[in-house]
Amino acid sequence: MGRRILVVEDSPTQAERVRLLLEGEGYRVEVARNGREGLEKVRSTHPGLVISDVVMPEMDGFALCRAVKSTEATRRIPFVLLTERNAPADVIQGFEVGADNFITKPFTDAALVDRVRRIFEHLELHQTSGGPESEVALHVGGRRFVVSAGKAQIVELLLSTLEDLAQVNAALQQRERELEVKNEELEAFSYSVSHDLRAPLRSIDGFSQALLEDYAEKLDAQGKDYLHRVRAASQRMAQLIDDLLQLSRLSRGEIHREEVDLSGMARAIVAELQKTQPDRRVEYRIAQGVVAQGDARLLRVVLDNLLSNAWKFTSKNPQATIEFGVTQNDGMSAYFVRDDGAGFDMAYGAKLFGPFQRLHGPTEFPGTGIGLATVQRIVHRHGGRVWAAGAVGQGATFSFTL
């Protein structure tokens, strides 16, 4: 068998990467495109090592490993499974079908070469030591450990897993430090926005108002119109700053999960909306008993934005309907707000959740274009997703999971 390796991998790019890497280290490498082809090559060529992906067409890595280990002629061939780092169940199932070792994806070239080298070293020690219960020396952290050759592969797996975890932990710590620095920079930016940008805006708005009040008799209609436009623009800029600051704050702070009565929250929001325009005729359909696990403060922002949008975009209906409820989507609870208002063209649906992206002009429906971006940010922080469906003149439905 020697230093011959069979790589079973359905991805041509990945297979070529592994082949070139190992051949560069002096190994002879053959490639099979799926488990069935791999099994034929194992039986005909008896390689010194099999490295197989888990997920493949025709025969996956588990089935291939079971087949290789089920016959006397091939069961002693070391079998290594390529598994996803976030799928520990693969390791358990791999042990059950007889896998000798594992390499987690994504892996570096150095990690793969080192693992293969160690496997062949253990194989050579096992072949020359006289049996599975002979002793093998392992060196870890500057210390020497002696274990039976029969257990060496399992010990090696545990050690390599610890090494992987240590690398992941170091990377996470570095990432945490980088995020702390970025958060400090964001806080400084927020302070600048709050104080340095607001001051000139207040001056613009205040002096414009003073001109309108104190010099009204000296201004013609066009001059007054210009000043009204200046004030409106400065106030809109101030609102944009407020919305941006709120959006940035949503990326910071902890999520405090608890059981939230979404039905009660929705009823309270629509009651407040109705007070702003008591003459509007709107039918509210609020589902009873809808609860969710999440941050109550943030979920209030989500429902407030969605229901306020429904209120706004049904404002031109003589009789409007706004609905809140829950349904099932891919086995998960999907909460929704539906209206029969202006709707939107689905061809532009991808723009809905981007900051400042609006499908209606400000003269038609007021707004800054931050609300739905805020909704998406909160939903994503809860580990869920948000999407929309609608048609022009036929209303819209916004759904989200948590």
C-alpha cells in the first residue's frame, strides 16, 4: 500500500487542491468523484489511506467507510472523513461506521499535510510494533505520553480537536478585541453626530423661524416659501440623524430574551396610531395569544415600524384593513403584518430593507427610509429573517422569524 492515498471528493476544485498538495509532499494520490467510484478503487488498488468527503452523490462518506470496513481485505486501510466544523454529529456517526480519523472543514494546507503525516507515522509504528496493543509515544506541549497503538488514532483525534478549538478561541478573542475598538470608534462618531451636527441644524431652523416671525412683512410669498423649505429640510436632516443613531445603537448591547406578548403589543401600537387620526376608518385584525421569545424593547420597535408603515400606506384608503398574526414557515413561527394599502412592485423588493431605500416619493408618503432597515437589523440580531410580499395597489405583507 505504501504512501498511496485515495481522495474521494465530488468537488473538482477541492479534489485538485488536495491532490496537488499531497503530491507535493511525496505521496501518490488518486481521485474518485463519488463514493461508489471510490469503493471500486479501494477494492482494486488497496491504497494506504482513504480521505473522503462526507456529503457526496451516489454514496456518501459514511456509506463508503462502512463498506470499506466491512470486508477483511480492506478493513485495515485507514479511513479519514472530511467533516464540517459545526457538525459534531458527523464525528459520532463516523466512529459508528469505523472511521479512523477526521479532518474538519475548512482546513489549511499545513493542517492537512500534518494530519496525513501523523496518520502514516502511526500506521508505520503499528505495523512494526507487533500488534494493536503495543505502545506508541505521543508528544504534546513538550511532554511525552505513551498509549497503546490501538488507541493512538482516537487520542490523536482528541488532541487535534483541542488544537482546532484553541485556534478558534484565539481567533474569536482577536475578533472580540477588534469589535471593541470598532464600537469605541462608533461611540465617538455617534457623539460627534449628536453634538457637532445638531448644533448647526438647530441654528438653521431657528434663524429661519426668526426670519419668518420677525421679518414677515418684509418678505414676499416666494421668500417665505424658501424659508419654509429651509426649515423643512433642516428638520428632515435632524430626523435622519435620529434614525441613523437608532440604527447604529441596535448593533450594540445585549439581547435580553423573555416571553413577549406580541398580540398585546400590537393592540397598544394600533391604539396609539388611531389617536393620531381618530377619523380614519381602519379595521384591525390582531390575532389573539401570539407570544414570542425575544427582547421586548427591540420587538416593540419592530412592530411599531411595521404597523406604522401599514398605517401610513393605507392612509389613502377610505376603508383600510391592517392585520397582525402568525403562521408556519419551514417549521418555524413566522409573524406577519399585512395591509391592503399602496403595496409595492416585487421587482424592487430587494431594496426595501436597505437604509434610505424608498419605493415611494416623500411627497406621496413621508418617511426617511430607515424603518425597514431597523426591522431587519433587530430580526437578524435575534437570529431570524425578514421578507416582504406585495403588489402595487394591492397591499403588502411583511413577515419575520425569530
